[in-house]
Amino acid sequence: MSLLEINNATLKFGGVVAVNDLSFSVEEGEVYAIVGPNGAGKSTAFNLISRFYEPFAGTFRFDGNNLLDLDADQVADLGIARTFQNIELFDHATVLQNLLVGRHRHRKTTLLEEMFFMPRVRREEERHRAAVEEVIDFLDLQPYRNKMIAGLPYGVRKVVELGRALASEPRLLLLDEPASGLSVEETQDMRWWIDDIRKQMGITVLMVEHDMGLVSGVSDRVLALADGAKLAEGTPAEVQADPAVIEAYLGAGAA
Amino acid sequence: MEICQKARKPGVTGQGTVLKERGEDNLEVLQLFVSGLANGCVYGLIALGFVLIYKATEAVNFAQGDFMMVGAFVSLGLTNAGYMDLPFWIAAPLTITIMAVFGYLIDLFVLRHLFGQSQTAVVILTIAMGFVLRFVAGLIWGHEPQTLESPLALGDLHIGGVVLGMADVAIIVVTFLMTWFLYQFFQRTKLGLAMQAASQNQMAAYFMGIPVKRVQGLIWGLSGATAAVAGILFASKGAIDPNAGLLGIKAFAAAVIGGFGSLPGALAGGLIVGVIEPFAARYLAAGYSQIAPYALLLAVLVFRPHGLFSQVRVKKV
Amino acid sequence: MRIHFKTTYNDDIRLFPDRWTFMVYAALLVLAFALPYLIGEFYLGEVTNVLIWAIAGLGLMLLTGQTGQASLGHAAFLAIGCYANTILIEQGVPFIVAFPLAGIITGLVGVLIAIPVLRLHGIYLAIATIALSVLADDIIVLTEPWSGGVSGKFPEMITIFGLEIERWSMPSRFYYLVLVVTIICTLFYRNLLRSPLGRAFAAVRDSEVSATAMGVHIARTKGKAFGLSCMITGWAGALMGYYAGTFNNETFSLVISITLLMMIVIGGLGTIHGAFFGAVVVAFLPQGLSILKDGVFGSGVAIPGLETGVFGVILILFILFEPMGIYGRWLKIRIWFELFPFARKDMFRRQKSYLKTERLR
């Protein structure tokens, strides 16, 4: 059984069909990329999985759980973490605090314990901190640990957001355009990290990305979308060679 | 009130007692309704000011009521015999101009420096501005209630037993005209559309060549002018003092009930609040009548958080 | 400049980052406890007033500074705390039980109100809470049998295990009571900030979308913030009742709500220090102004609205030129001295950004 299975997902905004009868599944341990022109419904698909949008129709199953039974905040508890296209960090907190919020689903202490800061809270805090430090080491964020997000450059914020998702120790990582706005070197780093996330940490990755270099470099399978519907699916090479995909990208007649 | 009595009499003669009482009841209801309508228009006009600024800058001017108060005092200062003694029809447009400039300057010297700060900062800043305006108005014009010597304040209008003050009629007519004008402005003109665009995504609007900051200044000017109109009408109707701006709280209720993004909604909300008030005062026990507008406000916030006339949407990520 | 090397994670978790900071606050605490022996009764009363305002400020700060929800109706919760405490004591509940209970009741009422109200964003919340503050006045009048209505109530003398405490006849005892409550509230606040809930508050404040994606339940977190905020505010309200000696429907007005909000902004949003600095301003501004006014115009001249007017001007200046409040300014001055002569002017430049709307239309 696949880790994430989506069948016949449909979503409309007013009269516009954002996602049209879309079905795909992501296997445990793979890197699965969604590509497509702007407005193809890639981010919408992510927002459906995150339960930010309510689908008109379709089934969403993650590891045997029906995602439609859950609220948006409960999705994280299953082990699905995500990043955002336009970086949604907690701007007035430090990098460390941002990463610690990633640990939210692992918290065990109650309100009263926290108010009196019982020894258990301290022990838990040290445990969370240790987990976060591993992420910091993994992503080389040491110089920024106590810096406010508001003052960080774009590239670093992108990495912090990845780190926050990783800190939650997810089973499935949703990356919404991880390389957008990054320099060539930063994109290269991102590529290695995604590789390591899959290989070392064993986390399944589902990503939306425009950079075909990155997509073909890291992903096992690619799904091409246009107008909210599936255009092609297969290995990066297969999808890039697909005439329908070429037409969607370059326009009619180019092929 | 004497004129009232006379006006009522012809309608009652020769009928049976039951009919007569019902007739009086109906008249009274109508009278309450009309006076509520006039009050509601003032709330509506202040609410228009909120909505204008909200539509264009996504901020709320909590001092809008105090803007109205300042507008009222400026017109009073220009018109009344004790002050400048200008003819009303010169003073009124002058007041509107002065308040428009005032609004623009407030944006230029105060709000523009808030660019990039949170909505909460604007909320707090405008509340503080209200305090300052009240204080300054008190220094200049004193704390005694004063009335505007306005030609609108003279005479009543009798329509089938219902008595309407000329001021009330003027308020109702002007308010509807204002709302229509502003609505058309936002829907039809380039500037109006630019203002809407600027509120929804400042950065994108900026890149599309809309001078976001100047547009913001103009909208503050426009809301200052609206406040001036509200002020002139309000001062024609009754006495004003520096605390008159606290009326703004009821106008909030109006704006919320109508939905913050909609100009006709603001007017409708104002009318609802205005009409509810006299009826609550007439039919509810003492302590409860003041609560009515606020209770309605809370009910709307709980059940239709974005107003009676708008749809709820969520942020896109 | 002090540099401390961190060797354990606990260095970041404990209350005081280093020995020096600990010494400073220990000295401050000793000074606070010795205060009744150092200054006269009048000034002790003023300091007590500052502390009570600071507690109320902490309450609102938790909601506005930490969770980003502006409330313009916190005077209503001051009132609930005050009335709950007084009524409980009149029913024969001892102070030591009634006082904490008054806070808890206020907190619960806060949560009940929060459930519908906190679905609202920014300004809608501000307006709803304004309505709440206006309604509180009318409701107190309507519930006259319990609240005493317009004629008000007089809180009874506090007795804790036979020890009598009264604001006028034994100001130092009352001061110690307020001081202890202040310390407890401050500790609660600090503890929350360094635990998961405190981070969830900040997450909700800065980005609701990504907080949700990280598993933070927005409504529940805001509800907790509201409840805790109201609890602390309720305690402040109860103490305010004792401090004033009498209170009625007009004591906790909308003006108090707004003053509270302005106080924490002037002090510095999102910081504990801010609540205290703001309280100092609020408590001493009226005195300072009246002394100034008497000096300029001679005593007996009344200028209505002077206090609120000046307060408004101060606030506008702070929002425009120092949005981080007094505490922010203090930090800058301190860093300037620590780095002397290497501080640069642009070190503290604010990052300005275009407004990103939460609204989609």
C-alpha cells in the first residue's frame, strides 16, 4: 500500500476548476515531484493534503488514515510536515524557537506543568532541544541559531523553514517550491539535502518545483499537471520527453 | 412638539377608539423609525469613513468619530456668529476642503511612517489620535455643548402626520447620495480600483505602477471629507461637544454589521443600528436598551463574522 | 560586552542566562522587599499602584504581545476579577481561597467569551472587545443585587490566617501582598514563555497558517492565551478593588481598557519588562502632569482631557519612533554602551515591508 494515496480529487474556486479529478500516490521512501505551469494546481494539491482546502470530491489517505476525517492541525500529528511557497516563518522569533515549534506535535506536558515549570518540562525541553540541534547540524544553521527571522536573508529563511519541517520528524515531507528564489549554489545545497533527507532520515518527500534540473536530479517519479489535471507521470526523463508536457510548457505548435 | 400634536389630530377624528389607538401606534412606530433613520445615517456616514480606509489600506481609523467631531467644530467655527460668521453655504464646502486636507496631512505626517507595521499598531495609533483630537478640540472650542447655526436646522416637514426635521431630511438625502457616489467611485473610476488593489496586495499594486503611498494619502483625504459631511449634518441636528466622537463606537457596530469591506453595507449597518436604538429605548426596560446595538454587534460577529452582507474567505498560501 | 559560553542546553532554558543577570534580579528583589523601610507611606502606595498596573499589563501582554490578539476590553476582566473576589469573600470564602478562585473564574469567563470572539481577526477582535467593555458597564448595573450597581461596593478587609491587611491603615502589608502576587504572575509568564505553549503563542501571532501546519490548534491556543490573560487580569482587578477602596460600574471603563493597551505598547510589546515600564508611566503620568500644570498655570486650573491627550501624544511618538517601546529603547542604549565605541546607527534599523493581507478578495 502506498504511503499517500489521492484519488479523484476535485476542487473548484467559484467557477474555476483548480484541481480536476486528480489521482496519484506516493510510495514510502521515494521523492515524488509535481511539476506544471503556473496555475496548474500544484500548490492547491498541497493545500488539499494539508487540509487547508476542503475538496469537492475525492479520497485522501495517508498510511491507512482518511485525511478528510482530520482538521488541518491534526495532519501534523500523523507525521506530515510542509514548507510554503512564500515562506511562512514566525518572523518575530529566533531560528531556534522556530525549529522548536516544529517539535510541537511531540510535546507531552500539560498547561499546569508548564506554568510551574515542573522538572518534567525541563527534561522535555532538553530532549526537544537535542532533536533540534541535530537538524541544525544537518542544515548547517549553527551561525543563525539565536538570530531573529526578520533579519535573515531569503536563502537562509528557506533553509530554516525546511529545518522546522524536519524538526517535527515527519514521515512525509511536503516541499512547496524548495528552490524558488535560491541562487545556483543554494539550489545545489538543497538538492543534496533532499537526497540526504530521503537516504539518511528515510523521510518520503513530495515536492512542487519549477527547476527541472533539481527535479530530475533528486526525484524518482514526476507528475506533470496542467489545468488541475494529470498530464503525464513517470520517471523524470519520461515526463520531460512526453509530447503533452512539452506542449503545455512551450505552447501549441512548438513540438 | 406642539406642531406634532396638531399634525396628528386630523387623522384621528371621527374614528372608533380601537382604530384611533392603532393609528396612533402606527404613527408612533413610523415616527420612531424615521428618527432612527436620521440617526442611523450619521452612524452610516462615520462607518463609510471606516470602510473607505479599510478598503484602501486594510487599517481601521478608530479616530473616525473624532474626525467627525473635528469636522463639526470646524464648520461651527466658520459659521457661527460667535466665531467667523461666514454664510453656511460657503462654510460647508470650506469645511469639507479643510477636513480633506487634514485627513491627507494626518496620513502624510503620521500614518505613512507606520508603513510596514502591524494592523494593531495602526489601531492603537488611531485610538491615541482620537484622544489627542478630543483634547485639542476641548482647548479650542471648550467643553460646553454648542449648536451649529445651520439653515438645515430650521423648520419641520409634515408628511401624513409624521414629523421630520429638515435636518433629518437633509441627513438622509445627503447620506444616500454620498454612499452612491463613493460606491460608483470605487466600482467605476481608475483611482477607485487602484485604491482597492492597493489594499489587497500593496507590493503587487506597487509593482503594477500604482503609487501606493499617494493613493493611501488620497483615501485619508476622502475619509476626512466624509467625516466633515457627517460632522456638518450632525451639528445641524443637535449639540456637539468634544466627546461627540465617541459616537464612533456605534458607527463601528454599524460597519461590522454591514461588513467592513462594503460601502452600501456600512450604510445599511448604520441604518440598522440607528433604527434599533429608538425602538429598544421605547419597548425595552431601562438598562437593556443601551445594550441593544452592542448585543446585535456581538451576535453578528459570532454568527456572521464578516458582516451580514459579505462572504467569508480564507487566506491563500 | 559580556560573552557567556553555553555548555548545556539548560543554559538557554533556565530563568537567568548567567550569574550577573541573576545577581541583578536578586538585588532588585531584595530592594523590593526592603522598600517599606526605605520610603514613606505615600510613595509606597504609588509603588503598589505601579505593581497592580504591571500585573494587569502582564495579563494583557500575554494576549497582545505574545499571541498578537489586541483586546480593547480588558477592563471588563478587571471588573470580573474584582467583583468575583469581593462577592466570594462576602459569601464567607476566606481570602486565601477567594483570591486565586477569582482569577480562575475570570479566566473561565474569558475562555467562554473567547470561543466565539477569537475566530475573528485583528480589527474585528478589537471591535468585539470594545463592545465587551461597553457592555460590562451596563451589565454591572443590571445585575445590581450582586454587584451593588451604581452605588458600588466596598471590599472587606483582607485576612490571611488571622493576619489583617488593609490598604490605608497598613500600606506596607498590602504592598507585600501585591508584591508576592506580582512575582507569582511574572514567574507564570516566564515559565509559559520557555515552554511549548509559549512558542505556540508566538507561532499563532506570526503565522497562523504555518502554526496549523506544525500541528498547533489555533482556536485552542488562542483560547488558552485568552484564559490565562484574563486570569492574571482578574487578579489585578481584585487588587485594584482593594487599592481603590470602593468601586462601581464606572470604575472599570473603556478608558481603562484602552489605557491598559497603550501602557503595554509604550512599555514595549512582547516583553515582561515592557509591562513594568508601561505601568510606571501610567501610574506616574497623572501626578507628573498635575505638578507640571500647577507650576505653569497655578493650581486650581482644570484642563479636562489633559492626561489622556498627553498620553495620546506620547503613544503616537512611541509608535512612530520607537515601536519597541521603552524597553526597546533601553536595550538599544545598553547595547550602545556595551559596544562603545563600535555601535553603528543602522544596527537597529527596522525592516520595512509591504503589507501582506490576511484577507483574500
